[in-house]
Amino acid sequence: MTRIRTQYMTEMEMGGILFCFLCSFLTGNLYQLCGGHLIGVLFGAVNNSPWERAKTLLLPYLVWGLLELLSIQPSMKRYTVAKTVSLWLLLGMLCGGGLLLRLCGFSADSVPFTALSLFSMLTASAAALLLYRSPLPLRNWFAVCVFLLFLFLSLYFSFTPFPPQNLLFQDSDTGLFGIVPIYYDKGASFLDAIAQINS
């Protein structure tokens, strides 16, 4: 029975990569689709910063993990630890890699960011599978991982309305942090940037 569940988990992890990428297209545009309403702020990308782009994959990854837990019913404590570690790995890779690409001059909607997202998803899914199948006593870390899940959720919902003032949270189009109003004139920002270059 355990072997069957492990096989299903492998298939579910592969399906999760597809699910996360499909959802990221929706959540990436949710803020604009909702006209700047609260649901778009909570679950969508409110600007073009590496953090907001990472959010478009992180929440679907968490939701898929819950669906996976309910459908294949693995050992809950082992599974929670494995998926929490892989979630934080995904967060680190997306934010760290996104910041590095941003410093190299790439926009958050460029091809290198898409490649980074795919590589990060594959790595996180493989890490979850390897950890779950490993002989490590993962159950001992269950309480710590529950705390880390709550910490992740608090960061996820706090950093959009109250972003730290650094490059990870700065919109590459406007230079603003956090929520960019729908009515913001991006063309004026572009012209200001050109004027500053010429002066």
C-alpha cells in the first residue's frame, strides 16, 4: 500500500508542476482582472517584482500539496515535513534566483524568469519526493514544520501590503514597492526614466 501511494505521489508531483504553471498565469494577472480588488491583492501579483512573481507559484504549490494530501492520504506528518521543506526551498530559489536575475537586468516576465520558475518547481518537487521516501525521522520535525507553514502564510499575506524597501519587492516597470494602483501612468514613469538618463 505504501508503494502504491508513493507511485501516486510521483504522478501527483508531476501533475502539480503543470497545475502550478497554469495557475501562475491566472494569478499573475488576477490583480488586473479583478480591477485592483482585495482578492487580486491577496492571491495575485500586484506588481512586476521578483517577490510578486514568486507568489504566483507559491500559493498554487501550497494548494496542490493540500489536494495531494487529501487524495493519496500519505503519512500526514512525514508528508507535511517533506512538503514544507520543499515549499521553503521553492521560496528561496524563486526569490534568490529572481533577485539575481533582476540584478543582471532581466525583467520578471522574461524568459530567464520562466526558466528559473520551471527549474525551481522541478527541484522542489524532486526534493519533496526524496525527503518523503528517505529513511530520515521526518515525523520528529512535524511541529517545527507546522510553525514554518504559518510563518510562510504570514509572510505571504504581509509582504504585499507592507513590502520591505529593497530590490526583491521593487516593481521593475515603475520603481514602486507593493501595490501599484491600476490607474498609475506607467508611460510617465518610462518618460521620467528616459529624461534622467539623458540628463
